[in-house]
Amino acid sequence: MHAALWLPRFQLQAVLRMRQPPEKKAALLALLDETSSGARDQEHILHASAAAERRGVHAGMTASQAQARCPALIFLHRDAALEAAAQRELLHCASQWTPDYEATLPGCCVLDLHRNRHITGHEHAQGLAMHGHLRKQALDARVGFATNADVAVMAAQAAQPVLVLRAEDEEAGFLHQLPVSVLRPSADMRQVLSLWGVRTLGDLLKLPRAGVTARLGHEGRVLRDMAAGGHRRLLKLVRPPAGFHDEQDLEHPIERLEPLMFVLRRMLQGLCERLADVWLVAAALLLTLRFEDGGEHRRELHVAEPSRDVELLFRVLQTHLDGIKAAAPVTLVALEIKPARPAGDQGLLFERSLRDPNRFAETLTQLEALLGAGRAGRARLLPSRRTDAFAVAGFTDSSTAHDARVRHTPAGLPLRRLRPAPVVRVTLSDGRPDAFLHGGRRHAIIDAEGPWLLSGDWWDADARWEREVWTVQTDDGVLHQLARQNDAWMLEGTLG
């Protein structure tokens, strides 16, 4: 299914949308086809309001002819900037329903709705929603639905304000009644067809295709094919720029957090609107602050569950900035979003996930602001035999998804570690532990195995380490693990 959004008298609507003349109530308006005024006998009418058309004014007339028929006619001139703004608003409306849309003509766009399953069976209601969305932007739209993109455009031109054609036979009966003008023929072609008595698309279809092509050339063949329903074609999809970066050089340096957050919220809203246009979400925020003394703060903030919710992303920024102290005012603010596609994975039946991953990430950011950078996260084991060899990694850091663990096959009895390992006094006999003193009590050793010598980082004079490990059995039958490092003995735990 395709949908077409069409703005009748587009150039006139664009001007009236921003420039409301006091005489608009009279509605006797005409838009000239020149951007600057010239001789009245050389300017032509591009569009006329409905009231002006009832007075005999129509497109193609010169300004002098139109004023002769309607002396009270008010002339307006085209404005390229206003037309571009209205076209952007039209495309923004299309992006709310699908990422696949085409800017077909000025004031007209076509939407490919094959991937939007919510519209099927509810085309009329969705068309009214599209019409209402543009109505809020002071634009009067017509919406047409059809299986073919070109037929959808013609349906939009006949809609009041929504027209739905669901089957090809329904489309054929509709096309036969349309005037030839909906095909936008050239002036010469329009004159020829008028002389032949061709008024509707049905009249054009009665003519043989080969004869039309031989006499009217390529344009005639295209018009004949369009009258028959056109060809199924691929849309020339609109793809906004891929970059999601905004930067603002402040005229007045910012010293407090409140005005800085106001600037960031405005930037974030614009970036999230651009994300919504291409149906993407934010996976990370790259924040850059430049200070008056030449310093710079740059930080990448990961989003636990990618989103384009402005409030959620704003809290991520605010939580981070609450823990920042600057020695000078901010002179430049830059914000960049790293986009990602929304996750579509189905959760596992017997696996629980976080109820609110972003709230969890926000809590971690608050902890980091209190404890310091790099002090809040999860333990990531390091590839080392050194005791407690781990680093703190972020929960949302994708680079730490696969830890570099020491691969070994567990053997023997498990060790119940004492943390922290208490320092003990050990007596030796022939270089082997004979007894140790712990908790004010002497533990006699009746058997000892070892030593197992471990070392690492020997190439680094500051980080290298060596340990001597013993497994001993005391007179009460308990197995213990003793370790000596830097000439100090420690009771690491019990076995079994």
C-alpha cells in the first residue's frame, strides 16, 4: 500500500502559512509566478484562491487579465524560503509513519507503507491523522491511498480530504472519471488533447497506445500509461544526512549548570527529531565542553538501552554534569549522537532482564560522580595468576562483553578465601611451615605440601610480583592455604 500527501495550491499555502494578510478574510488572493514584481502584462497567475476562482480568475492568466475580472484581487509573490519550510514540514509528517518516503513534487510526497502493519485496514483513520498533523502546521493536505504510487498521487488530488483505493478494479473505475489535468500535461499537450475532445482519463484510454505514441511522442505515451494506472516503480527515497552533530559557540560564557542544561536540551531535541526522521535511536552521546581558559572536557556517555526519548537522554547528560567542576566558564558546547537501529530481539523466556536499563545506568553514573571516574562498574578478570587480578569495567561497555579469563579446569577442593587475608606468624622447620599463630592461638601443622611458586609481570620493575603458596593440615584436621609474599605470610583461606 502507498499513500500520497498533497498540498493543493502549494506555493500559495506556503506564503499564507507565515504571512497572514489582514485582508485574508476576503480570500480574493492570487499568487504571481514571479518572485519580484514586474510589468503586470508579463506576470502570470500561478495559483488563485477558491473565492478568486469563483470570480473567474484561474491559473495561467496574466495579472492584468485577472485584475480586470476581479478588481479587488490581492496579488502575492512566491517566497522560496517559505516554500522550502513547508516542504520540510510535509516530509517531516511523512517520516512519522514510515522511513520510506519520496519527495515526489513540490507540495507532494509518496509514502511506502508496506513495512507499517498498523495502517493495513485502518487507512482512512490514519489518513485523517496525517491530515490533522499538517492542519496543526497551518497546511491543508489531501491524502490518497492506493496500491500504486502514481495512482495514490492522483487519489490525493481527488480526496476530500482522504480517499482510499484498495483494489485494482476500484482504481480503474476511479481513474476513468478524473480530468486530464491531474496528469500535469504541458500547455501544448493540453491544447492538443482539448482539440481531440479528450477531457478525462477514460477518454484518453479509448485511444490506441500505439497511435497516441506515434502522434504525441514520449509525453503522450507516458500520459496514456499513467491513465491506465501507471507502472509499479521504486520510490526515490529521501535520506536525511547521516551526521547527528550540533555545536554552539556561546556569545556569553555560561557559569552555571541551569543555562547550560537549557542549551543542551534544545540541541538534544533537534538531534532526536533527526533520529526519528530516519527511525534510529541514540546508542551513545559524545559531549564536548570548551572553557574560557582554553581547557576542554570531552566524554562519551553510553546509553544502556538505545533510545531517542529526549527526557531520558537529558537525564543522562544532567547526571554526568552534576559531578563536573570547572575552573572557568563554558564558551562552546558540542553534542554528537552515535545512532543505532532499534533492538528487535525477543527476550528469553527464562531469563530476567533489567526492568529499566537506563535508570540503572543513571544510578551508576551517580555513583561514579561520588566515587570518581572508573570506580563504579563490574569486575572484569584479567589474564593473570595474580590474586584478585581484575579491572573495573562499565556495565554498558560493549568492548568488555567477552572477558579475557584465565582458562583452567578446576581440580581439587574449593578454597574458601578470607578477605582480606589476615597476616600470620609462621614458624619453619627445615624450610617448611611447622606452625602458625592466628587469632591468639597456635596451630600446629602435621602435614604440608608445596611450595608452589607463582610470579608475573617480571618485565615491569614496579608491577612484578612473586608468591609462595603452601597447603597445610593442622592438628585439628582442617586444611589451610598459606602464602608468602614480600617476606610476609598470609592465611588465604580454608580448603574443603
